[in-house]
Amino acid sequence: MKKYDRHSIRLKGYDYSCKGLYFVTVCVQDRKQLLGNIMEGIMEINDIGELVQQEWLSIEQRFPVVLHEYTIMPNHFHAIIELVGAGLCSARIGDLREIDKRAEQSPAPTVGDVVCAFKSLSTKHYNRHWHYPKGHRLWQRNYYEHIIRNYDDYDRISCYIHHNPGQWEEDMFYG
């Protein structure tokens, strides 16, 4: 039996509850194209994609975060998320929005807490709606993340997210 050596892509020693911006990518289990289709460079989400979008947008009600750009692709999801309820870290680009009152009163979540909640809630909703048994997976294990360190980084990633549907055939997650 082949044993896979999984290593963390997380930055060693970095506090992922630090106030700042993060780029995340979450892939559908087995990279199945469940969330919709791209027609002429435009993503057309289906019912499952709509469910994913609703769960993502509800995250601001659960955590002291600000959701920035995001895109749902046929078999993955990209987003920029801003943690606003935590202390400052050296790898932040500064406040893009004012911290709201709920952020000051809540314990600081980590990026992992937010992504885990999103994946869990959307999977439960997906399984319940399509009558899959408990434990059926919508998302692959883990996720990709990148700490956004400056405005150029933010602009580059924001453009990537915005233009990603038009680049679908060249995308590393295609097919």
C-alpha cells in the first residue's frame, strides 16, 4: 500500500488568526465539475454552485471577516477573505475597511476556522438537499491559502479571480 507524505503548505510560525487578507482555493472532491459550467468564458453556476455561493456569503454573519472577491468555478472555488477581529501581524497590507463592533467582541478566528466552517456548512446543506448520506464529501481535504502581503499582491490575485472563468481551459484545475 502506497503511503502519501502530506506536508503542510502553511507558513511555519505564522499566526493565521492575524488581521489581514488571505487568498484561498477549495477544490471539489475528486475535482468533479459539480458547481456549474463555463460557457464562452462566463461561469454559469448551477443549483450546487448557488448553494456554495449562499454558504460563502453567510460567513460574514458567523465570523468577524470581510469577504472580498470570489469566484465559483466548475470544480473549485477562489476567494479573498479579510480577518478583521484579530491583532495585527507583520504580513498584512493594512485596513481596507473599518473594523466593526462585532469583530471587537468576538474571539479571533483563524483562516482555517473560516474555511472549515464554509466547507462543513456547504457540505451539510449539499448532502441534505441531494439526500446523500452523512460523510459524503463535497470538498477535497484541506485547501490552498496564500497570505496577501501588499497591494500589488492583492491586485494580482483580485485580477486572477475576476478573469479565472475566461482562463478555464488553461486552468490547473480544468478537467
